[in-house]
Amino acid sequence: MKRLAAFVAAVLLAGCANLAPLAPAGEGDAFSGRLALRVEAQGAAPARAFSAAFDLRGGARAGALGLSTPLGSMLAQARWQPGEVVLATPQGTRRFDDLDGLTREVLGESVPIEAWFDWLHGRPWTGAPSTPTSATGFAQFGWTVDLGRFGEGAVSAQRTEPLPPVTVRIQLDRP
């Protein structure tokens, strides 16, 4: 909880600071829109939530994720390649071994950013087995992905186990 609070405080304080915008997408995909992440309350730990505009580029092996305020000020940028993830905020730069390490440290929970590239195309990630859950969704490594509003640019994913439950909602910008 302290890590998430510190991250959110840093993000809010960083609204006036500048980070260079992400470079144009090279190889891979480019997605932008809004995302919301919610971690449900568990025991004495209260619920936590975070939302931001995002810019996601590249792919599961190498890419970049930029988070910004509604007014466009860059809050944080993560860039990754095999064996290294770099998180840049106005407070400094931190390095992680992988995206899972980054999300666990910053959010307190594992969030499968690598899978988002496929999920945002409306399909399961090729890096893990999946099971259809309905005509509009599938389950993959503990996450249930709902594509019921995919035609509107909306994708949501929920993890119920291990506790606490985590929900990610993504709304893509449409050209």
C-alpha cells in the first residue's frame, strides 16, 4: 500500500515536470487511450485505484508504455527489452529485470503488460495457453478478458486469484 501511495503521490506531483514524449512507434504496435486499474480491498488493506492516459508501443519483447495526465503531462515511462526494464519518472530512473518486477514493485500486484498487445487486438496472448469463457472472452493465466465491447475499443480484464482481485479497463482512442 505504501508503494502504491508513494507512486501515486509522485505521479501527482510530477504533473508539472517534463519527460520526453515517447518516440514514434518503430516495429510492433501502437495503442493509445485511457486505462484504469483497481485493486480491491483485502483484509485491512483498502482498495487502490489508478487511472491515466496511456501510449503503448512495440511488443511483448521490446516496447514502451507512457502514462500521462488528462492534460497531457507525462507521469511515467517504462521501456523494456529482454533482460531490462527502465522506469523513468520526474523523480528519477529505476531499473527492473522484467515487466512483472516493475508492476509488482510499483503497483503491488502483477499486471500482464506483455499480454496487452494481443488483448488489444482482441485475441489471447501467444505466450500462454488460453480457454474461451464466452463468445466474447477468454481466460489466460488467471485473468478473464472480456471483449464484449471490443468493437467500441474497450477491453477489460479481471484477476480474482490470487487475492486481492485486480481489474484493468482499457478504452482505446479511435482515429
